[in-house]
Amino acid sequence: MKTRKLSLSILFGLLTALTACENHPEDTKEMAEEANEQKFDKPMEKDADFVTTAANGGMMEVKLGELASSKASSKKVKDFAAMMVTDHSKANDELKAIATQKNISLPSSLSNDMQDKYNELNSKTGSEFDRAYISYMVKDHKEDIDLFKQEAEKGNDSDLKNWASGKIPVLEHHLHMAEQADSTLDK
């Protein structure tokens, strides 16, 4: 009887672990960061961390923009989402080209945290979705501006510093547009 209980406990533990792995596959952002850590010295590793974070965020902007294009109820939110898809797709392509040139590993899909946020937003509908999406865009763009300014000012790689610097006005425009859209939504 003890052997059977032990066997069932082990089996339950394995099933729980497998289920957890299915719900959260390995985080490709973390995998890219680990690969970059092994490839680069500390100064370039910091630049590579910026690239993986920016790539992850850029993918999120596009995916959420696509989601908002179909789920948003407000025309202003839909228009904002279309701008996100266009602008961030272009920036993602540029960043991918720089990363390839510099042999920086990129995430191949959203990080687990970003995927969780995507799923959370996807569960909302109508004006609730609009408010949650735009609120997230305001918060996210404030963080992005800080991240890009830090790279532009303190980065070690001149190409990445220039690229980040060139994206700051676009990100500031996105923030302004998100704040405008936010002010028109019912609270």
C-alpha cells in the first residue's frame, strides 16, 4: 500500500511538472540573454540585453496592436493600434538587422511575462479592452523611453546608441498619442 501511494505521489508530481511546462514553455528572451552572456564581454552584454528587451517589447507592441485592431471598440484605439503595428514592425526589422550584424541572439517569441500580459488583455472585450490596452500602452511607452534614453546615453555600441536615439522621438509620439486616446475613453 505504501508503495502504491508513493508511486501515485510521484506520478502526480510528474504530471504537475509537465502541465506547468506546457503552460509556460522555456522563455526565449531568457534563452537569448543566456546565449548573449556567453558570447560577449560585460560592456557588449549590456547592449545585447538592451536589444533582447527592445525586441521582446517590439514584438509585444505588434501583437497587441494586431489584437487591438480586431478587439477595440473605439476608432481612436483602432487607429492607434494600426500605428503600433506599422511603426514597431519597421523598428523590429531594423533591430533584427543590427542584431544579425552584431551576432546578438534575439528572442523568437514573447517572453512568458509578455505572453501572460497578452493573454490578460485578450480576455477583455469592448470598452474594458480599450481602457486596459491604452493604459498599458501609456505605461509601456514611458518605460520604453527610459530604456532607449539609457541606451542612447550610456550604451557601448555606437550603432545601437544611434538606433536607440533615433527611436526616442517615435516613442515619445506614441506616448503622446496613447495619452490622447486615454483621455477620450470612459473611465
